[in-house]
Amino acid sequence: MPWTRRHLLTLEELSLAEMEQIHSIAAVFKRALQRGVKKVPALRGRTVVNLFLEPSTRTRLAFEMAAKRLSADVISFDAAHSSTTKGETLRDTAQNIQALNVDMIVLRHAASGSPLYLSKILNIPVINAGDGAHEHPTQGLLDTFTMKEHLGSLRGRKVAILGDVLFSRVARSNIYALSKMGATVILVGPSTLVPHWFTELGVEVSHDLKSALADAEVVMLLRIQHERQVSSHFPSLGEYTSMFGLNKARAAWLNPKAIIMHPGPINRGVEIDSDLADGPRSVILEQVTNGIAVRMAVLYLCSGGSPERIPDGSD
């Protein structure tokens, strides 16, 4: 089917068919990345700007790598070195970037809704690289892509998302994606970070770690996001870890074939112990690798690329 979206702003608004289309194209690009020559000419002559006004390592580098693998020119800058430190508004910053005749903006911003805002005032595609506690659509896409590589169809699969769900844009994007793919999602953590109202999104909520992990086929850990919390939502990190941290003893509660995921950055010894983060069940680094191919697919489609004729560099 033809791709009709100019922007990627949320997974809430994407259909199952659109997400599967992104995954299908990402699989083509992933195969291309495994060859000796990793570049494809899909965005040759285009310029992509990574406008990251909030700290990032994996997402910024993955978008930069994805654009370069598509043969685009890439300009990356962050808040510390932009005119926003002098009081310039997001609107003025973005419009000045557009005036430089760039072709696409990838935006990370602390304010929820900022990518949607820019999409209404710019004439170029806007890709959401994370907006506040709202959504992180490419993370949700790469997470589900990784799950499908290990499990096949996600219909009927049980995915436990454990940790700071309340402030997690990653959790929200995964909830939207997994629900449309037919998975059963259970959110786990203290009631202050996993309030009951999340059930309105069609997921289960549990504060009992052992029962939630028992038959889950995927366990996704989330870090405690102190930077988004205006007050403490539990007494201390030590107490959170003692109740909900995934350690070797609690890993015994897991389905023997369950995979362990984490969007990063990891707080080792808090939400997960190092022996699990680095162990054979962990697919955390696979998530990072898959993030390049998935973001290549998103950049390609939003730039007007044809889903029927995907350049894989094999010609």
C-alpha cells in the first residue's frame, strides 16, 4: 500500500498496516546494513537536521547513522549549542532551519506535543524523536521489531512493562503498538508509577511482580525518570530496587524463554542487575542495532520513498 504520511508524530495514530509496513522496510534495510558496503542511495542529495533539545545518546546517534546510511547529509545540534539558550523560541529555531533549505527535521523536545506543533507550521517532514512524557514512536517501532524477530507474530503474546510507566514516553508508544499487534500488555510497578487509570488504554495493571512475570514472554524494564518527576513517587531508589528491581533471584520467576529488553539508558543495580542486562536473555543491544534500520525506514517513507521500490544498494 502507498505511504501517505509526511510526518511521524505518534504511534497512537498509526494503523497496524502502517507499522507492519515500516517493519517490512526496516527488514530490507537491516539486511543491507549487514553487507560490506552499508550505504544505500535513497536520500542522496537530501539534508536531515537532528534538532535535539533534550539529552540523548542512542536516539540521536541512531538517527544520525540512519540518515547517513541512506546517503543523506546530516546536521546535528543540541540545546547547549543552539540559540534556544539565548531565548529563541522553538518556532523561530525551526523556521530558521527550514529557511536553510533542509529537507527534514528530527525533533526531540521536553514539551509534549512539540513535534505536532512544528508539523503545523513547517513545510518539511517532522519526525518525533521523543516529546516529553508523551510518545517516542521510533522506539516503540524498534522494540516491536525486535520482539517480532524473536517471537514471530505478537498476537496473543504477553509483554510485561516494568518500572516508571507514568513518566515514560517509551511505555506509551509500546502500549499503542503492542495493543494494535494483538499482544497482551501488563504494566508493573508501584501504584504511584503505575496508576490504575492506565487500564483505560486496554492494558492490565499489576503491583505484584512475581505474578506479572510468571508467564510473560517479554519483560521490558524502564528506568526511574527523576528529571520528569516533580515530587518523589517512592521513598528511595533502594526501596524501589528491593521491591521491583529485576535481579537473579527474581529472574527465576520468568518464563524460561522470555527475553529482557530496556530502551536505555540503564541504571544498573536499580531496575536491573548487570548479570541480567548482559546475560543471554538480554536483547538490549539488539534493540540499539535495530534502531538504525527502523529509523532508516521511517526517514525513507516520510521523505516520499516508495514502499514498492526500496533501494537496498544491491544494484
